[in-house]
Amino acid sequence: MSDLSDLEKKISFEFKNKDFLKESLTHRSYLNEYPSVGAHNERLEFLGDAVLELVVTEYIFHAYPDYQEGQLTGLRAALVNYQMLSKIAKETGMEEYLRLSKGEAKDTGRAREVILANAIEALIGAIYLDAGYDGAEIFVKKFVMNHLDEVIENKLYRDPKSTLQEIVQEDLKVTPIYKVLSEAGPDHSKEFVVGVFFGEEQ
């Protein structure tokens, strides 16, 4: 692992307890090859997910007093989804510090993005444990909320399903019908193929 002090400089946060930082960077798969490490980042991810949602929710709640619940939910979702969080992970430079098994280190595409997104959540959890809510809030505002303008300008907060439904109802005067065509994979990570049908032809 590269020098963690360099990562601390990149994220503008110095840990009092370096073990929190190390744990946040350790993927479960790493323990298969180095079982003596002891702890992986899933518990921190669980904590960080909750802290992240609270910070983002509180921020946009006060920043957009005229927004309804659905609009606020869309904004928050666009800021905390795995695509955005993986992008932030790359921006912080933490990717090169992750402790992964040799197999996981080769992952690309969506699998890689999910690993990065989970690591950012774990990092937020680690900062929360080390410096409390205020420390986590500073990090989230610096690295997550700075994407808010991008989300609004590019309308990333729009739910694709709702957008499609609005277009179809306006142009075709019908409501789309959604049907699951197939599903695959284990129960904890299923992938679905869903068909969208307009009118009587299904």
C-alpha cells in the first residue's frame, strides 16, 4: 500500500487513528489472501452510507426550501449513487490505496465502480469515527456537494423511469406498462431484464 500520509493530504483529513483509514481501504476479498489483517471495510461502509445520506439530506433540505420531497429525493440519489461515488473516489486518488485481492484488483466496469463507491462510504464512516459528524460533514461538503451544480445543470436528478413516463403520456397519451422478462444471478445480486410496453401491443 502506498504511503497513507499522501492520501490524507489528498482528502484534506489527517486521522488520529490510522487503523480506521486502513480498514476503510480494505476490501473483504483482501482477507482471503491476508487473513491476519483481521477487518474489512463493510461495517464502515454501512456506517458511512448513513452518515453520507444525512449530510447530503440536511444540506439540500436547507439549500432548496421550495423543493418538494420527490425533488429532494432525486437530488440526493444523484449525489450518492455508485456512479457518482466511484467518480469521487477517483478524484480523491484513493483508488491506488485500496487493498484488494488479486482477482478483485482486475475488475473493471460496474464491478470496479461499486468497489470504489463502497470504499468512499467506508472512508466517510472512518472519518465519522475519528472526528465525529463535523469531520465527516466537512469531507462530504468538499468532495460530494461540490458536484451539486453538475447534477442540476445536467438534470442527473431526474429519474429515467419518470422521464420516460412523462414523455410517453404526453406524446402517446398512454401509460407505459413494465414487465420483468427475465432474471439471473444469486438472490443478493440479481440482474433483471425489464420490458417497457406502450399501448395494447405487449
